[in-house]
Amino acid sequence: MNARIRTTLCLAVTAVILAMPVSSAVADEIKLSNQLPPSHHISKALDFFADKVEEYSGGKTTVKVFHSAQLFKDTEVVEALQENLVPIALVPVNKWSGMIPATDVFEMPFVFKELDSIKKFIEAGAGELLNEEFNKKGVTDLFWADYGFVQFFNSKRPLMAPADFEGLKIRTFSNGTAETVSALGGTPVVMSSSEMYMALQRKTVDGATTGMPAAVSRKIFEVQNYLTVCNYTTAQFVVQCNLEWWDKLGDEEKEMLKKAGVEAEEWLRGQIAQSEKDAQKVIADAGLEITVLNADQRDAFIEATEPVRSGFMKKTPLCKKLVEIALGSN
């Protein structure tokens, strides 16, 4: 090949390359880690998000949701996200508490009164304040995933007063819920949700604090005898991205993912009340004795757990500010 032909060919190839669209920073298939079973309402919201991403990208981008901790357990997901071992993941907010104490606000007992209090709390500025802290750790929020309220299950007796917790080992999932169980007189045992069923079945623990839909999806009702409905706290989740991965996306890609996330967040909030109602019926039909606290009983629980709330507010200025925002959102 003579020099002239070679030069012409090189110029032609260069022209073709320059004419090609710049490849997108987002992969054709994005992995999303989820530790919850596919039947859980949050898992269904993640599937909804995946469908919307495919729709808004015209099929060019898909999200592959790995349910039931196929990729990472809830105890592993924060580190996996920080190390970019997975670009997007569902994260239990309490798993950040070791690095960001303020994230335990969601587990403070009797701070949120209604299901819609969480949305008001996040939109009142709490979401931005928390995301600033997450950004410092190499992660950014995509959308929030409401879990609903958390209750008490056990195999020994009805829990109608703080004294009823004495001598009971209760599975908890965070520092905040552990402190609450201690304040009520029980012995907290922090463990992963994926380990909960086996621990209850083997009587390693006497009971557990978890949401009713989770108790159904994980079949906790099979190994428990009593449920106390007190709506004492919520286990909040958030779908987060590795910040370095996110920053490499184009503006259109970010907007597409955000739009899908907003719709998934709203869809999920519309499902929670019915999901809790359906779950409580399944639990009742399974034969568990259900106690719904009356006003006086609830007040006794609130009084017993006051040290948990006041102690949290003293940790950092952000902790105090978040509780104030939460109380103002009810």
C-alpha cells in the first residue's frame, strides 16, 4: 500500500470514528443490588424503576435487579457501593449509622406519627442534609424507598407494657432499634434480615422487630405467636449510586434515571398502606395473637423510650436538627 492510499484510508477511518456518537457512560445493563425478597413491596418498586428506565431510554438501557441478596447482603452493601462493586443499590439507611450517626433518625422511637410523615420530613430539607453527608462518603441518593412502620413480634407473650419485654431477646436491625428494645427492658440482638427466620426458628432469639410486609415475605409469622402493633418507628431505605459512577453520566442519563426514580418513589408510597393492611390479615389468618396498643399503653411506651430520643439529639447538631424537622413534619 503506497503512502498516498494509506493516508487516505487513515483519514477515512478517522472521519468515521469522529462521526460516531460518543459512547454513553452508563452501561447497557446496570446492576442494582437488593437484599429484600422479590415479593416485598420495595422490591416491586425496584422492578417498577427498572421498567421505567427501559421505557425512558427507548430500550437502550436496562436495569437488572438482583433480589434476595444475590449480590450483597445488607451488611455488605454500603462498602460495595463505595468501592463501586455495584453502581446502584438499595441501602438500609441505618447501615450508614457507624459513619453518619444522624442516619439513625429514622429509627428513633415514636418520632414519625403517620406514613406520610416520612415524605414531609424528606421534602422539608432532611433529604438534602443527609445526601450532603452521603456525598462525603462517595455515594449519592437516587430516590427514597419507604418501608412502612416497624412492629414487635415474639413467641412468648403479648407485649402490652414495657415490663412485658423483661427477659426477652429481640432481634433488632440498627443502633436505634437496639437502644429502643433496651429502654423497654428487653435484650437486643442485632442481626441481618436474612438471618432472622433461622434465629427465630432455632429460638436463638425470642422475637424480632420488623415490618408486617417483611414478616410475611420472610414468613416470620410461621415461627412467632404474638404481634404488637405500635408503629414505633420506620426502617427507611434509599436507592443510592456510587458517586464517581454517577458523575460520569451525561445530563440526559441522569435526568432519565431521576425521572424513573421519582415515579418509583411515588408508586411505592401509594402501595405501603395497602401492603401493611394485607400483611396484617395474613398474620391474623396464620393464628398470631395481635395486640394493638391503646392510647394509654402507647404513652407508656413513649415515656419509657424518651432517653433514646434525647440521647440521639445530643450526639451532633445534625441529629438535633433532623429530629426537629421530623417532629415538625407530623
